[in-house]
Amino acid sequence: MLQDLSKKLEILKSVPGALIALNKKSEVCYINENASALFGYTDTELIGNSIDLLIQTKSRKRHKDVIRKFMDHSIKDINEDDYILAINKSGNEFPVSLNLSLLPEEFENMILVSYADISSRMKSESELKRKNHLLNFAEEIVMMGHWKWDLITNEVIWSDNLYNIFGRDKKGGLTYETYFSYVHPDDQEYVTKMVETSIAGKNFQHFRHKILLQDGQVKDIYLMGQIFTNDDEVVEMVGTCQDVTEKIKQDELLKQISILEAKSIEMEQFAYIASHDLKHPLLTIINYIEAFDEDFGEELTIEAKSYLNSISQSAKRMDKLIMGLLEYALLSKRIEFEMVDCNKIVRHVLKDIQSHIKDNGAIITVGSLPKVKGNEIVLSQLFQNLILNGIKFRKPNEKPIIQIEADQIDRSGGYLFMVRDNGIGFDEKDKENIFLIFKKLHGPEDYSGYGLGLANCKKIVELHYGQIWAESKAGEGSSFYFTINT
């Protein structure tokens, strides 16, 4: 069985990185040449053995937990700063980072683990952390403070550093009105709206605004918080306040670097592999199947023709999957931004999918949408995916109703978009998983597709420096939210 799976997994041979495919027992089913070079084992030495062979004893439990959680719930319980100690055939230990992906169902729910040796990076980062430790600690203290607001008594408590940020002394008690008097006049209406929205929704809306100091100096602060309720009434808010006046430009630059540079090279390589090394031989298979059917179809038994048809359908599904992966990978390429009208984008999308809307009797309403700085092509794909998603996951015998709206959330030009439908919805526990590549909540017999649509949406939003999330209950429709920070 493992040998058969290993042959199927040869499709990954040209994918960059040190790759190992594992089954539910954490047995090695496939290892590429890069992984063989990294760990010093050949594929015949590893296939069928436990992955524990490559993991240092003290790291095995952590490694198993990460693998198990991802297999069971598609949860990547590891971040960029985490690492696992690996061990090669010579007995040398070295730290590795992990990147996990869920393979399609035809690979029996296996996961693909990419291991990267981070020894050099950790050595340089360790020295950098040593030099910056005191500076970072002091910067956090100087630039941040914490606060608490009792909505029953209206009493506000600030930390010492928050007084420093606002340039005020500790004389007299604090109330919400005291804080509000420090808000810059241009932002007072906006702050009132965000506070009222937080209280009404019982969910603190993180936001940024300007404050006016006694000496006339203007600062930008960023508020994060948590709301506490009693019998469904908001009774308290706690949170942090950061002076981000000098960091706004730096933060935007860091976002751009982390989103574009970190993913661009890897995805461009994958796009080349998907379009050449995978697609061409698959098309050859499809063509030979068609030629074989034309030449010898009449001589085949009914059972043989059924087998041939199954092979043809599987090959065609794989071709669609490769095209989907290619589309997903190409989204990581650098894209040019310009001011685009989202109203115009949605109108064109609705025109392109008019026949699909008509066939399903869909009713789509669009509010006033803003102009944003973005890429028209990928934003069109974003709206189209979300609209088609709402039509696809409709309730039986009920017309799909889809609403598209937007609202400004940041005075610097950020917008919150909403695409709401009246479809079948999904369970709250799945709200994070639906944006994972290959992740599907329903079987192919219920709904077609490969779980790439929402993964593409997530990537498009991130390219626009935003976030995407969803809220839903099973049977009550879904609301997809995303931000465009321009």
C-alpha cells in the first residue's frame, strides 16, 4: 500500500523544499530528493518507517502533537518562531521549521510536511535578539500603556505610561469623558462610532485615532481591547493603547515585505512547476485515453469501458486541480495597484456570471462601494468567488439572496466589505478552516470543487494588506467580511 501511494506522490517530485508525506500513523509515504539530502536517508530507508526516526527524542512529543492537530482539525499549532529539533542519519541534531499542507482526498488524507533547516537563521537571530532585547523591552514600556473602563461607575484607570503618552498628569479622577476630551476634534465622531459599535456588538473594534496634547502636538494611537459582560450587558472594557505616531510608515512597510517578498519566490516556482512539469504529462494521458477509446472502444466490454471512463474522469479532475493550484500560486506574483472603483468591478462580475445568476434565480443587492487602491483583476476574482460561493451553497428549493456592502473603518482609507448570503451556512468551529487550501466542509457528491476558492480569496485580501473572516451558523446563511487597507 505504501509503495502504491509513494508512486502516486511522485507528482510532487519537482516541488521545491524538503518534502515528506505522512499518513495518519505518522509513517513516511514519500520523501523527495531535498529531504533525503537534508536527513541523509534514501527513500527506501524511510518509506514505511515512523517519522520519529528523523526527530530528536525531546522534540518527538511536540512534533506528534503538531501533526495530530493538523490531521484532525487542520490546525497549524506552530508559528514562525517555533522549531523542532531534527536528527540526521549521522546523528547530528539541527533545528527545523515546519510547513504543513493537507493533500487531496485521493491521497487518503495524508499531509505534506516541508522541513527547512534554520540553523543559520537561528544563529544570526540569536545574536540580534541579544542586542535588541533591552531596547525592545524599553520600547514596549515607553510606547504602550494599559487601561480599564468600568461602564457601571464610568471610572477609568490608566497605567503610568498611558499618562505619559497623553502628556497628562495624575491629578483628579479619570472618566470616559476625560479620555474623550483628549481626542482630536477631527476624530471625535469616528471614535464615538467605534465605541458605540463595540458596545452594541459586544466585541471591541480595534481602531486608530489622533489625540491632541496640551502643547498642541498631535499623536496617533492604536487601541486594542476586550469586552466583559454580565447578563448580556457590557460592564467593563480593558485594553492597551500604543503610540504609533512614528511607526505607521514602518508598519506598512513590514506588511508589504512579509506578504510580498516572503511568498513571491516560492509561489512563482510552484506556478512554473504546475504549468510545465505536471500539466503536460497529464494532458498526454488524457489524449491517449481519448485515442484509445476511439480506436478500441467498440471492442471493450461494458466493465472495461467503465474502467476507462473512470480513469478519464480522474485525469480530467486532476487537470482542473492543477489549473486551480496554478491560479492560486500566481496570486503571489507582484501585482500593480491603482485606484479602482469597486462598484464598477462588481457590475462587471455580475455581467460575467449573469447566466449562472439567472439559472439559480439568485437575487443580488449591492450597496454603495468605495474606490480603493488595489488590483482590478484579482479584486474581480475575489468578488466573483464570494458571490458564486453564496449561490453554490444555497438552501434546497430556496432562491439565493446575496448582499454586498462596504463601510469605512479607518480614516487613512481602510474599508470593511461584507458579502452575506442566506445559504446553508456552516458550523462556528469551521470558520477558520474554510480558508485553508484543499479544505472542504462537504463531500464531492454534495458540492463540486477542490477547496481553492476561499483560499484564493484569503490570498487576494492579504495582498491588499487586509484580513478576511466569516461568521455563520449552520442553516442560517453566512457573512464574509474582508478589509482593504490602502
